[in-house]
Amino acid sequence: MVSGGKKTPDQSHLKTSRSKLQHDIEQLTFLLGNGKVDRKFAQVLSDYRAVLGDLPVTEDEGTLVALSAENQKRLAPYFNRLIHWPQSPSLTGPAVNPNLDRAGIEAAYFRNAPGIAYVDDFLSPEALRGVRQFCLESTIWYRHHYKMGYVGAFMEDGFVSPLLLQIADELRNSFPKIFGAATLRKLWAFKYDSRLSGIPIHADFAAVNVNFWVTPDAANRDPQSGGLIVWDKEAPLDWDFATYNANEKAMRRFLTESGAKAHSIPYRENRMVMFNSDLIHETGELNFEEGYENRRVNVTMLYGKRENAG
């Protein structure tokens, strides 16, 4: 980041949370166990565990805690740094399942006005494996200020690859009536702490919102939940970003007063949900097994501008 012509020093190691450190410990353990990083990172893992042991136990494990000078020094060389970023090339064959009933899916989207549909077996098996590997291995989960303890990786942080861009391009070309001329504008993923909850009620500034899930179904203890809840009334066009994205009281009141109906879409591996991005939504109740490879992971792609929706 540059301010006034000077580079702003990175300060991400000054505060952290128990849930963020636990994620990084699990990921580094996974990478070491699979020979993906040098054995020198065993000492880094030891340092992370020591810092976690020093953190106070808080009521909410996603709460950011200021670190002591000693622990800042321990974390500074590697915390929120790019340790490993695997190759994730595009495929010679299709990434989006070519056998999808594309016309039927488009019809369902518009039938569920103002636009909601979900699709199973979204990606080809090879593409699903590639995205899952990229999410498991890439040490780009830098965003950790969320109270619910999940961590995020954004396009500008390195959450981008030839495979992800292939998926984004094939997706919009697969459903021209839904996407029209809308192009990819935002790309991110979230990874969740199995002991905590998901993203609270909000909406996103775009025309079309796409979410898909890559964690195996065996990780989900409740097959009737764990996915996404989407309401079928569009948020008012005059709302600003703060209202649209963070004012839960205003959003709940709007949903009640407008008679909005909730569509609860259960979690499934390789299920894709796409909807009008003006629709308010939240993560369903989570009940996933503990352990790094069982963490729920969703990938989000936003297309187009809100003012051009519809």
C-alpha cells in the first residue's frame, strides 16, 4: 500500500486471532506432511504454536488480539506471507461440466424471480480437484479480521489462477441469458472454522453472484444445512454499501416488511449457486467435522455492475 508517495509498512503481524493462527497451523502442518514446503518451516510451525499458546482465550475466537513485541517478532517473517502458491494451470478440456442442462438451468433462474438457481456437478472432476488443491495449498488466506473466525483470500491477494479464470469465462459463456455482457469483477474464497459460524446476512455489489463449494460432502455432518440462504426480494437501489453489506437490523426489517421468502440451499460438494446479486443472503448453519481438510470452502465470483443488473 502506498500513501503520500511512501510505502506503508505491513502491520498484519501486530494483531491476530486464535482462529487465524489455528488455520495457519493446520495449513502448515498439511503442507509439511505432504512435502509441499521445505522442512525449515517446522520451526515456523513451532513458533506459531507458541504464539497461539500465549494468546488469551476469548469468548469469540475470531477476536483480534494485540501481540506482544516478542510475538510480533516471531510472526513477522512468515505471517501473512506467500510461503507456497501452487501451479493451477487451465485445462485442455472443459472446466465447467459440459453435460449441464444449460437451457433448463437458465429457465429455473428466471422462474425463481428475481433470479436464483443452483447446479450440482458444476465442475469437471479435474477442475474440482485443481480448485480444491489450490485452496488447500495456497498460503494466501490473509484476511482475518472477521469476528466469526473465517479467513478470506481475494484476487488481489493472489486468489487467481489460469484455472479459476477458465471457470469464470466458461461459466458466463454457458449461461448467456443470465450473464449477458457482464464480466468477472471480483473473485474470492472463504475458509471456515468448523467450530464457529459463517458469513452473516449481507448482499454484494454486482449484477450476478456465483458461489460454489469444494469441500467433500463427508466433512458436512448435516446434509440439510451448511450451504446458503438467499431471500427473494431485491434490496432497495438507494441503499449505500454500508447498509447493503453490514446493517443487519435494516436488512432484517426490509425482509420482514417486504414479505421475502428464504431459499435454503443445502451444502453439497461441487454445487454452484447463482443469483441476482441484489438478493440478501447468509451462510447456512455450519456443522462440519474438525480438521484442516474438512473446513468448508466456498469460492465466490461477482459479475457485472449492480446498476446494470437485469
